Amino acid sequence: MDNQKSKIDLDQISEEDLLNTRICDLPLKIEGTWLSECIEQLYNELQEKGIIFRPECYLADEWLTPEKETCVGIPFYLAHPALIRLEKKIMLDAEGETKQWCIKLLRHEAGHAIYYAFRFHKRKRWQRIFGPSNLEYADTYKYRPYSKNYVCHLDGHYAQYHPEEDFVETFAVWLTPNLDWQTQYLGWRAIEKLKYVDKLMKEILGKKPLHNSKQKFWRVSTLRMTLKNYYKKKRHFLAEEFLDVNYDFLRKNFSERDG
């Protein structure tokens, strides 16, 4: 496999050949790329807050923190400009393609990792503030765009999706440098969540995690499908997920291209 990887030049390969390449054969790494700078910034932000926990990052099929794991998956396509271009051409967008966007997503995923690492959700007060942690994730969610019960970090009012996401988004806002959340969220009910997260983070200053399992599910080396099949599956999933939400958009951007 290593020899095959060494033969692939992502700067020169044709789109057709790239699409016929298995993801696990792509010569990708985080070290030495702009992603390593983003990760280093995340670690510096945690250090500035006195948090010694560092979620290990790896290349995966999408943005994720595997359930009950303390590592963060970053989409493989962000590791090379050719793959970012392909992602944007096929999916219309490349989530996290700019440094600012990438850092926001890293703060969010770090929130999941720290949630698992210190098992905050087992606390009764955590459950009173954010809700039941064992609540099932729904396929879709409805949100109130003007609600002041939740912070606004990622697009789509993602904090309203699930109690865990509510905590994670609140953590991300709390972690963001130079953000005066005390003023920005003054008068919001979400301020109580931010104050609680602030209290939790002060409790773990300089402390090692209670749980530190780092199984890297869906990492690049295990993805044996070609990029062509990967995008076929990804587009099909996206169409199913959002068909009821915006059929005209999907018909315009997917059906006509497929034809």
C-alpha cells in the first residue's frame, strides 16, 4: 500500500484517475499541512484556559468525534488542495476549508472529546441544565432561530439539536479567544449555560481526563472505497436527509448534474 501511495501525485493526477482511487491509497497526512497549524491553535487555546487535555486528531471520512472516544476526526479532503477542489465541485461546499471555519469546527469537536473525557453528562446538574444525555439523536431537528436559550456558534443553530450538542456548542463559545460572552449573551438564558461551563472548566484545571480512549473509527487507512463511490454514497445520503427540507435546491444541484 505504501508503494502505491508513493506513486500517486495529487498535484498532477487527473480527476478521472483520482475518482477511481481508493481513499486508503491517498498519500495524506496532517503533519506539515495547514491542518497542523489549526490543531496547534486549538491546543494553544486550551492551554490558555488551563486545560491540559489534548484531543488527538486524525484524518477520517468526515468531521466527527466517535461516541465515547476522546479523539477528533477531520475530513481527509482538507489535507490536500486537489481534494478540497473535488469536494467543492461534487458537494458544492467543503466543510472547514478555511482556517477560521476549521478552527470553529475543531472547537466544537474538542467539546465532544472533553465531554467524554470528563463524563460531565453524569452529573445531575448537567442534566438539569442541558437535558437528558441519553436522548436519542433524531435524523433531523427543528430549531427556533430567535431563541435565547442557546448559544450561536456553528451555522444551523446546532445547539438546539441535542443536549450534548448544546453543551458542545456552549463550550466552543466559551473557548473562543477574545469573545466577550458575558456581554454578548447578557440577558439570554444561555448565559447560565456559559457560566456553568466556565465553572466546569475551572474544576478540571490541570487535571488529566477520567476517560481517555482513542479508537480512531472511520480513519482514512480503513476506507477502502474509491472516491467515486464515496461521493455517490455521500450525495445519496444528503439527498435523503434533506429531500423534505429543500427539494428544489437538491433537484437543481444534484438531479440535473446526474443527468
